[in-house]
Amino acid sequence: MSEDVLARPHVWMPGSSALPLLFLHGTGGDEHDLLVLRQYLAPDAPVLSPRGTVSEQGMARFFRRLREGVFDEDDLRLRADELAGFLAAAEQKYGVAPGSWLAVGFSNGANMASALLLRHPESLAGAVLLAAMVPFVDDEPLDHALAGKRVLIVNGDSDPMATPAQTHRLTDQLRRRGADVELLTFHGGHTIDPAQLTHIKHFIDAAQRS
């Protein structure tokens, strides 16, 4: 069964550090898109980078959307459950401690990472959310399941999709569940700002030491 789950396209890169990274690409990307970040953020970290299994006009995504900025939340829940199963199988195959992943997601991948935190908090140790939106309009059941988990949100202040209002609500959703959320904004839009990589690296280094 685990081999069937792991048939999903992905890249595994072993490493020597204790904190493995889970890279989740944006719309139209694939399992190779974010690998370049490893050398800047954590060159010794093990890395798992899966491809989204949904196709939107030929572009890979992690879940469906009804239109730009409006998610198919039922599909998002289903895909988050599937990804949690994939991570459990990968942990067994690659010898990764259960739930030790630090997700690094961009756009659609960041939204999947947030959904995974909310639905399967046992799957992740924390997350770096780049150009991230609110995954669920209606809050998931309120609890403190994210206590002790560190999350960094990095959003542009002129992002037309991950707007300041979206950023504020996402921060609030995660904090109310007990997550230790740090918010980093920059002057820009829906992108990964290279100027923020040093700060992201410091966040990951601190997570490695905790």
C-alpha cells in the first residue's frame, strides 16, 4: 500500500540535519521547482518535494479551485488527507521521524501546507508559508493542536491574491490554534522575494535548534 502511495511523482534528497524540509510548489510548478531553495535555506537538510496531483488546464496544483482566489474546500480537505498519507509512507521508506517535516510552500503549495496544519497537525513540525492565503473560509474546529509549532508567513503587501486581509486572517487562524506565528511582509506582489531568504534561513536554523 505504501508503495502505491509513493508512486506519486516526487523528489527525495537525503541530508544530515534532523529537520527535513517538505517543498510544496505553486500552480504550474512541479517537484523540481523549489529545490534550488535548499542551497540557500538549509543545504544539509533532507528534502521531500512531491508534485501536486490536480491538473488545471495542464498546470499541476495540489487541490482544485472554483476560480482564482476561490478554493474548492471539499477537494482541499481530500487532497490534504491524501498528502498526510503520502508523508506517512515517505517517513517509513526514507527513515524520517514521524511528523518532523517543516513545510516550505509557495502560493498553492503554501495553502496546502496551511490546510495540512489545520487538518493533520501531527504531520508537520511547522511551516514557511510564501504568498499564502486562508485555506478554509469557515474555520476548522477550534483547538490548540498547533501548540509548539512554529510558522513563518512571508507575504507581499501588494499581493492581489494573498492580500493584507487574507494575511491577517490566516495569522489569526493559526495563532488561535496555538501556533507560534511570525509574520514577515515585504514590498511586492505574489512572488518569492529573494531579499527575504536570509530571514527565512534564520527561521529554519532556529527551528533546527529547537
